[in-house]
Amino acid sequence: MSIQLNHLTHVYNEGTTFEKVALNDVTLEIQTGEFIGLIGHTGSGKSTLIQHLNGIISPSSGEILLDGENIHKDKAKLKEVRRRIGLAFQYPEYQLFEVDVLSDVCFGPKNQGLSKEECEAQAKEALQLVGFPEKYYHQSPFELSGGQKRRVAIAGILAMHPKVLVLDEPTAGLDPKGRDEILDQVAQLHEKTGMTVVLVSHSMEDVAKYVDRLIVMNQGEKMLDGTPQEVFRHYKELEAVGLAAPQVTYVMHDLKEKGFEVSADAATVEEAADEIMKCLKQTRKAEREVQA
């Protein structure tokens, strides 16, 4: 299932003294099965953009196509669009309200008119996908840790069987351990299901090791779009707009400038370690040949 944004513009409070252009002529395409990181500082337009994906807000101009069809052409079909494109807002656990975890995750399927048995089957499947322990299914969601609540909220969206999962700052407010657990779980979910995932964040470091493609937003416009390696080559441009590439990017560029034969494209610690080890092996081999 592909999503196309064609010349998308959104203006808040248009025609008033409070007018603000949140998106300006954004064009991009999201293909089936992609794992995308949407990056930008506060006010860059990333949250406004994702709210257009399932029709929560309408564009001032431009269009959103889902499998080639304009999602706003028939307003009666928007409910189906929102089922197919699941959106988890920042701090989604604030939307938990049922007496226990299973009931909360059943809420979406229940609203789709499914039987109690079907609801529970889809809810349990979704909870398993996010790695939530079965022993807590009948516990109040308000007694869970922050990371557990976040998993339950994401499971509530997965229970409706969306084709695309959009996560707005899914690690906000979590400690480093909770952050890594959530991101690892999202990566496993993508690998298991092949579902399209759009992960919104302001941190390059958080998403670099997970996503296949990075889209960088700045002042309502698409600034960069490519693989993490391609985007991080523009680290000086990123710095100029208040963003930073992962620390390892700077380390690798420094090593290269000092004459070490390493690739500056390493985007994760693991990739950097491999490059450095390769360089050390080549250096030792060259030293042995000289000594021989």
C-alpha cells in the first residue's frame, strides 16, 4: 500500500494575524514495507505531516493519495483510511481508560463491529506482537510502567490490523532502557510483519540504527530524504538547522580527515566498530609486509 503526498501545504489560522505555514509544498511517497524515520526539531512540521496521512486534518492545498486515490475525495471512506493507517500520538498511554489491559486493546476491534471472541483474538495477537507479558492481560493499565503502557497503547492500534503504523515520538518521556526496548520492539514488529512503519523523532541517534530511510523536515519543508548514510553526509547542513548527526558520524569523519582508511558513512556504533577493525587489520597487514 503506497501513500503519496503531492505538493502538500497546510496553513494554520489562514487569513488571520495568527496565520502560520506548517507545511509548504511537500511531495514524497511512502512505499509498502518501508521503515522510515521522520526527523525534525520542534515546529519543523513533522507532526502536522503525519496527521495528514490518515485524514485527521485536511491540507490547505495539495493532495494525499492512498493507493492512487485521494483520501478526501469521499469523506465517508475516511474511517477505513484511519483503520488502514494507524497513528499513535505522543504519550499514547494517556488514551488508556479501560479496567484492564485486554479490554483496552479490544476497544478498537469492538468499534469495528467484531464479536467478543474476534476482539479478544486480535487483541491477544497484538499484545504478543509488542512483547507484552500474558500475566498482565487482566491488570489495570494504570498500574503498569511507562514502557508497558506505551506497548499497550501501540497494541491497541495493531489490534485493528492497520497496513501502516505511524508512531509520533514513541520514546518520549522514557528512560534509556525503556527507549531501547520500545525501539527494539518496533524493529522486530516491522521484521515480523513487513508492515510499513513511520517513526517520528527529533533524535537522529535514536532512529539511525533502525530505519531504512530518513526524511528530515525543516520549517515545514522536506530538507533531506535518503538512507541514514546519505543523510548523515550532510551533517554540517543538519547542524545549521539545529539538528545533529549521531556522535559516531563525527568520530568517523575525524578519523578519515586524520588519514585513517575508514568509511565516514558509518551511521551506528556497530558499523563504526566494523570499519575501525577493518582499518586496524589492514594496517597490521601492511606493517607485517614491511617487516618481511
